Amino acid sequence: MAPGETAGYSYEEYKETADWLLSQTVHRPLIAIICGSGLGNLADSLKDQVIFKYSDVPNFPMSTVSGHAGRLVIGTLREKVCVCMQGRFHLYEGHAIWKTTFPIRVFQLMGVRTLIITNASGGLNPDYKVGDIMVLKDHINMPGFAGVNPLVGPNDQRFGERFPCMSDAYDKQLRELTKAVFCDLGHASLLREGVYCSLGGPSYETIAECRMLRLLGADAVGMSTTHEVISARHCKLSVLGLSLITNKTVMDYESMEHANHEEVLQSSKRSMQFLKEIVTHIIGRLPCLSDAS
Ligand code: HPA
């Protein structure tokens, strides 16, 4: 690979996509939102929408999962310009890890400074209930233990440093703001704060794996997010992670429960409106971020 190239995509390819998107709209997003499984309708709240199918955006990967539309929606929410991903890229789709995080660097080059990530996850913490929302305070990037990290390969200093810190991955102020929004809306009892663990998927976890993850300190498990957060922190975006607990993981050999995608989508559908309301309030109360702030 030539110097200056990142694994897979070159700087010029990220730039080409960012410039192309900016040339198609007058919107200049400062906030990006990634919509998790069944949570794509979050983007419906945007005003003055401009919509791009991933297949129409130069260099963009394709989303293959049901419940993920595969569109970028740019518009305003509470007077703040946002870009929404309806559908994200997962390792289990067969994408290389550097492909799954392509949009993050594109957003950064477009001027985005805050990333709000939503996902659906299975609750490992016995206190968690279906419908709870966990604000991520930390993560365990399990694929990273096997060298699967979006920053593997030559480092491009134009995005960030070779060895980025991850102990402050989830912005404290954004977490505090989220807690304040839940309290003010009278939903404090639904809010959790915890550790998200990502696995490669697509198979759900065995009972032994769930027990192990719980012992390791994870509160919820899913198949996304951590690669996006690593890439976002590398290029200095502030990150807020919100995880909807769509099912309780099976921890007990006597249990008759079985994790399944239908249940995940059904739970997401039930909580969609609520999550929309929460994200809208959070965005309404975000300081107007820019390079200068
Ligand atoms: N495991 C992994 N990913 C998930 C789950 C789960 O139980 N629920 C939603 N996404």
C-alpha cells in the first residue's frame, strides 16, 4: 500500500464522497446519527430532507440487512443539521472492517463533529428490562482481541494519531445531557448506563458466552457500534451511544427463551417513537458545535 493510503480506502476516496455529498445539498451537517436495527425511522423526524440511496453515493458500501433501509438522510432536527444513516455496515455481512466505518470519515470530512449511535442489544445485566435504554459509558470490542479493528493498516495522520486513546470514548457531557433529558421527560427509570460488548455475529450468543460476557463486565451485547466508535474517536468526533435493550440474553439452561431477529425488530418498533423523542430532545439541547467550540 502506498504511503498516505489507509487500509482499503484512500484519503482521496473519502474526500471524493464527502465533496460529492456536499455538492448535492446546501445542508452542512454537524451531527451524524447512526440508526440501529429497526430504528431507521428516527430519520423521519428530519425537516427539509435530502435522501441518498447508498447505491447512488460514490464509494459507499451496500447494506444487506432486513430492517436497515440503506439510505443517507440529511436534514434538520430542532434547527440543527444532521446526517442520518438508515442502515449500517456489520462484519457479519462479509464487509472488511475498514469498509464498515467508511461513512464515519466521510462525515468528519463533511464537517460533522458529534456522532450519535443507536443500536439494538441483548441485555446481559439481570436488572435490565426489554425497552430500557442504555447509554454507553464504555465498550468491549471483542473482535479487536483478534486484531479486527478498523484502524489496522497504515495510519493516515490526516484523520488521527496512530494509537488513539479509548478510555474517554463516550463523551461525559453528552451522557450527562442524556440523563438530564430522561429526567426532564419523566423517563429516568428507563435509563441505564453501562458497558456494551460487540461480537462479530451473525449467530447469537451461547449461554456460556453470555455468562462469560457478564463476568467480563458487559451489560449488553450486540453486533455493531464499537468499530464505528473507534473510527470516530480516531478522527476526534464526540460520541454518544444509546442502546435499546430489545431482548434479555439467555443465561440459564432451563430457560425456554431463544434470541431471534424478529423479536429484536418488534421491540425496536415498539420503542421507536420513544427513542425518536429522546434523540430529538438531546439534539435540541446540544451546544452548537463547530471547529471553534
Ligand atoms: N445478541 C447480539 N446482538 C443483539 C442481541 C443479542 O441478544 N439483541 C439485539 N442485537
